[in-house]
Amino acid sequence: MKTFVAIAFILIIASLGSALFFLMKDKGRSNRTVQALAMRVGLSITLFLILLASYKMGWIQPTGIR
């Protein structure tokens, strides 16, 4: 599960980076920036829902602050 979360974070950061790249390159003439940001939001929501479902199924446990 840790590997999955790490890969998901990398994908989210990559999507954010691509949105910045398209923003600088296209200068607002295309909608690729909006698509990249929409993908980032979709990935973030999906990661949250998967973590929530994993907790409900008992695959992950809270550790608390130590």
C-alpha cells in the first residue's frame, strides 16, 4: 500500500508539473493546462477514496502520533 500511495503522489506531482509546463508554453491559447489540472484533481480524489476504502476494509491501520 505504501508503494501505491508513493506512486500516486508522484503522478499527482507530475500532473501539476505538466500543467505548469503547458501554462508557460501555450500562454493560455489551449486547454491543456485545464486538462492537466483536472487530471490532478481526479487523481487526488481517487487516492483519497482508495485510502478511505482501504481503512474501512482493514488493509491499513492508523498509527497515531508517537
